[in-house]
Amino acid sequence: MSLRRRRIAAIALVAASPLVLSACGTSFSAQTNQQYQQSIGANLRDTDAPVQIYNGLFVDNGDGTATFSGALLARAEDQVVESVEVTSSGTDVTASPSGTPTLVDLPNGIELTAELLAPVGADGEIIVEDDEVVEGRYALVTLNLSSGQQVSLNVPVVARSEMYSSVATESQTPSPEQLAELEAADLESTE
């Protein structure tokens, strides 16, 4: 073998050895083609919207109700969500709403502090009673704000599973009547 061929072979061996040796470091059971599973919920990240929605979805409670789960972020100023309209919109995220809107009145409102992410769902803040809002479909959720503005997003409806066990099936938020009773009881105990 000539000197020139030996040099080319040596250079090729040196160039290929890092690739060969680095493959040995991961072992044979290393996963090389991991599937990416995107988040299930929908996001509204419009910087011009007064409220942004992160990972929004409804969890089907199996009894004709569904609980909204996600996080809300008021942008430039504090906001209060006074009510929510929910409309079934079929099995495609791009489908137009097809059902009759169901109004969910929030007597206490959901107070959102500007630039502070507020998780929603664990206390059952937004529960809709609608037989058309069921797993496998989408629902258009519209937040009606005290400022008069609205924010809308088509969100998926998912089955209740272990992943959503922390999402409430009934409201844990006291009604105005319950708050009045608690205040009256506090006044009686202090007298």
C-alpha cells in the first residue's frame, strides 16, 4: 500500500471514529425516534386580547355537565370574568358553533390580576350544563368581561381520566347567598 493511500485511510478512520464512538455511548436501548405529543388544550395568545387563555379545555363529567380547565391571564389591566357563553361546535376545531349558546353566570366573577396567571378548574369555577358539550367534540367558549369586552376560543372536550382528577365536578366556589350566610354567622359569633 502506498503512503498516499495510508494517509487517506488514516484520515478517514480519524474522521469516522467520533461518529462510531458516540453511538456506543447511548447503548442499544436508547430511544431514537421519540414521538412528540402536543398539548391537548387550546391556547389564545393574542397580545391584543384583554385576556389570554392557556391550555383551555372542558372535562366531560359524564352527567350532562362539563368543567372548564385551563389558565387565564389578564394582559395590561385587571379584569373580571362576569359570565361565560359555551356553544357546542362539532368534532373539528375549525367548525363553526352549531348549538345554542349556554350562558354560565358567575355571581362572584373570576377576578384576574394583570400579568398573573390564574389556573381555573380545580374549584369548578366554570361548569356548563349542556348535553352537546361531550368528549370528542369542541366547544366555543366566550368570556364576557366586566370591561364589556369578550374573548372567544374553540376548545376541546376531553373524557374525565386520571390526568384530570384534580378538575372539580361541581363548584367549590360559594354562591352570593352562601357568602351572605357565612358573613352573618361571623357577625353572630363576634357579638
